[in-house]
Amino acid sequence: MTASQDDKGEKKGPHPYLSGNFAPVQNIQALTPCSYTGNLPEELAGGEYVRNGGNPVLNETLGRDAHWFDGDGMLSGVSFRRAEHGGIQPEFVNQYILTDVYLSSKISPLLKTPILPSIATLVNPMSSLITILLRILRTITLVILSHLPGSQQAIRKISVANTAILYHDGRALATCESGPPMRIALPRLETVGWFNGRISEGEGSRHKGAGFGGTGLFSFMYEWATAHPRVDPSTKELLLYHSTFVPPYVSYSIVPSTYTTGGKLDPHATAPMLNKAVPGIKSAKMMHDFGVTRTHTIIMDLPLSLDPLNLAKNKPVVVYDPTSLSRFGIFPRYHPDQVRWFETNPCCIFHTANSWNSAANFFESDAVMPASETVNMLACRLTSASLVFSAGDLAAPTPTHSIPPDQQEEDQCRLYYYQFDLNTSHGVNHIIHQWALSAITFEFPSLRDSASMSAAKYIYGCSVSDASFGAALGRAVKIDALVKIDVETLIERGKRNPPQQIKGCVDTRSMAKILATNDPEDPIEVFKMPEGWYAQESRFVPRANGKREDDGWILSYVFDESQLGNDGECLPNAKSELWIIDARNMKDVMARVNLPQRVPYGLHGNWFSEEEIVGQRPIERLRTMPSINRLEKAASPAWMAWLATRNAAEVYLQ
């Protein structure tokens, strides 16, 4: 159990994101057969559901700063193995991702706190300049020590790869903003190596040419990639951006698919386009996601900065400015230099749900203007940065400047619709529509993969049923409602009868009213968890030869909190389940897989089909744990003296 702190640094009880089922697990399991109830859909056979999330390997020091987004990456998966005599045998597996930081932590037994500073330290308005500088200096010192004699693992990349996982071109890739993707081998979830946009470590062959980041002084920073790359379901291209602390602040890459289903490289594949600058961004930002259509890309320059230079201005590293504007940069897929910026009220967006192209008619001076090309985007829009602070058990700071009346909004997080006009004849960059589709809290969006970058009808996500968004932020946010929204219907309804721009909402019902309805045509359907049960982000698996977009199932890890003790901590034998829910009616649980241990509430997951698992690229070697062998060289007194010095430094920095 880890205690959180109040503003004076005094312990005030268990940290909400390091206790209960948020607490890390240290038990690692190879593929382990699981029992289940119900009927497993045949479409799951040979596939695997995997979820990523932070799981601190060093968690001994009570009272330390901690944040939900911290922690070493841990993958938790359920593989649906085809049984020898027919049927499906689910098997659970979980593995730490063997990043440089994780490996260095494991072979440094004197360390008691994570190598990297907590996000909570960086965002806390009460953190003094000296505190932040000391935390950063500690990290730098530990990184330098890892490169000196006596280390078995040098820290060359600081990513913990703890945020999401996706599949592209024969590789499963775990992601995090502070480094390039890390290749993972399915279904055992073993770590292969860092992927640089051309090749992954561990694949055996070499590729000429620099990868993400290129060469030069800041190449280590330019290789940092978004935690939410996008894969075009038609072209199979991987699209991603790189957000850094130095100009041009954001660059952009496209990696083509080069590996054929026959296991050969495509000789006609184009070369990747790596680190092309996106002009127009003036400072470093906390940028977590973006939008991609079949022809255009959307970069979000929001008033949430993540800039070490803020320290020189006596500001926290992370600052949200509610008096500023949100800017959306839209450019043709292969031409970031042609970016156009659209401005609107301030907000935070951590996740986009879908983006697509269309043509639109709109009204101007009582006349219907001809159709023009538009870009549409659905996103989970927050009206403040409260989530950044609450996820670290911190109170959000009070704005130091008065917020203009037209920019004042209640604290909320809703599924929001934007439509951007690409017609250049107006002389201004115009946002045609910008309003919420529903009044309920909505986050962790997902959709059927084949429907992405097109006008998908359904978006799935997570919500809370018993509290407002603001009230939910007062505690660790737990998901007790999985939601399916018919966005096509609500967007059409909003265009017929437009709500107020920016602050308006198409469906104003509360969660209670939605749950009380029995309308089979309701555009919002909710799977309400049983009392005391909580879910995680869901992922959609399509039915073979399905006739509707929602013909399939959503998969989610769930946990029964009756397994918590009186102190709020999980009992030693607490276990989670994986539920397979009918996505058509959002009511029926088709099957429940009983896991051998619990899966902490985490971040993002994905479904990997049997075809993808079978079609992985060959692997020559995997990452493994180095042995702790410092004493093997102990013949020299100089070596012993150096080891003593190293140990003293690690004790001081523990």
C-alpha cells in the first residue's frame, strides 16, 4: 500500500491509484489455461486480447509521488488457443515489457523508487523548483550510471512502453510518448526490441538509413512517438507524430506496410516518410492523440503545455491555460507543410474516437452554399485539465487569470463532434460544427477497426453511472458502464437541429434517464456493470459474415470489488475476469473467462486476430533479463572500490 500526500506533504491515506485494484501486481504468469462459463464465439479462436498499463516494479516507498500514467509497462492477455479436439481453450498470460528502464530497475536491488520522476511531481503546483530539478537530476545520474562499468543494462531509451498496443506490418507494438514503439511477440507477450520505423531490434537483419529521430544531438528526443499511432485499414500505413521539447516541437511519420501475407518483403513498397516537421506550433505541449482520415491528418495544439522551460519561468512543467485557445492543424496526409490551423475555445483532448472525410452543405446569409470538402472528428473533449491532476491525487490549480465568459464551461468530458471546412474560398479556416453528442461522461473510445477513417456508425466507450464527471474526479475513476453510441444518428440529429456551438449538446439526458429507457431504437445503449463490479476499456471483435457494423462482441477485463479487504486493499487471492459481451444489444454476457489472478485497472488494449498472430515477422532473439554479475570481476581492488562507489551512489539515490 502506498500513502498519498496532502499539500503539506503529510500522509493522508492510501494513494487511490496505487491501492485496491489499481495497485500493481508482481506475479508473472506464462500461458495458463483458464476455466470459463458460457459460450465462446468461434471468431475468438486463435486470437488474443491484450491490455497494456503501468505496473510499477519499484513500489516500496510509502508517501512517494505517484500518478496513474506512471509505472513500468505490463501486458495482460487472454489467448484463445484452438484445442486439439475442437473447441477453444482460453489461456491467461502477463509479462512486464523489458524496457531499458525496467531492466535497469530489476538489476539495481538498492533502488526503492522508480528511476523516472513521477508525472505527479511534474504537474503538482506545490512542487518547488528545487524538488523538480532534484528529481530530474536523480534520473539523469541514474541513466549515466547505467552506462558506466558495473552495469548490465544501459538506459538508452527512457520509455516505459506502458500505454497502448497495436499491430502493424507483422509486428505487435507497445507504445508510450517518451520513446519509440517496442515490438512484442504474440501470444506469449515476450519483448523483442525497439522499433525505429524501419526495423525492430531482435529481427536479425539490418536496414540502411536512420530511423525515427534521424541523427544529431536531439535524435533521442525526435524518436519519441505518440502512444496512439493509427493504421489505415485500406493502405495498411502506420501514421504517427513525434512531440518534443525543442523546435519544431512536432514532426510526423508514415511507415508503409512492406511484409506480405506470404512472409516476404514487398519489393515495390515505398520508403517510410520519417520526422517531417509540422509548422506552426510555438512551444512544447502535452499531446497524447491525433486524428487521421483517408486523406488528411489532424494535429491538436491545445493549451496544455509540457515544457521543462516552464521551470525558468517559475511555473510547473505541466500547465493548462484556460484563457488561451485550442488549435487544430489539418493537412493532406503526405504534406504536413500545408497545414491549416483552426481555432476555438480551450479544452483538453486525450483521445480521439474517429476521423473521416465528407462533403457538406451549410447555410450562410440564408442561402445554401454548395457542398465543400470537410474533415470530421469525434473526440473525448474535456473542458479542463482536471484529469491530469486527479490521476496523481492532486487538486487542480485555480486559474491565475480570469477566464472570459464565452470560454467558461462546467467540468465535463463528453463525446464531441467537430466538422472542419476545407474550402479555401472563405478566406478563413471555419469550423462548421462543434458540439457534444451526449451529456454523459465518455472516455476510452474505440470502434470496429475496419470502420476507422470512415463514417462509422458506432463508437464504444466507458462511463460512470452514479456521479457527474466532476464528482468522479474526486476519487479514483472506476468504470461501471460500457457505452455504445450511434454517432451517425446523433450527428444527423444535431445537423437538423444544431445545438449551441461549443457548449451545446444533442442528447441532454443523464445516465439515469438513459438507463431507464426501454426504447430499442435508442442511439445510446449502456451495459451497466453489476453493483460493485468495474470494467476497463473494451475492444470490438467482429462476427464473421456479420450484416451490421455492430455485429460482434466487446471484450473487457472486469473486477468484483467485494474482493477488497476492510482496508481497501485486494485480498491475496483476488482475481479478475474477462467478459465477452454481445455488442448488438449491449445486454448479454456471452462468456466469462476466470483468470488466475487479478488484472489492475489499466489503460489501453487491443484484439489480435489469428491471422495477425500467425503472420508475425520472424524473430531472431528476444530481450531477456541480464544476470547480476558485478562481483565476478572482483579480483581487482580498483574494481571493488568502484563497485563500492556505485553502491554508495545508488543508496543515496534510492
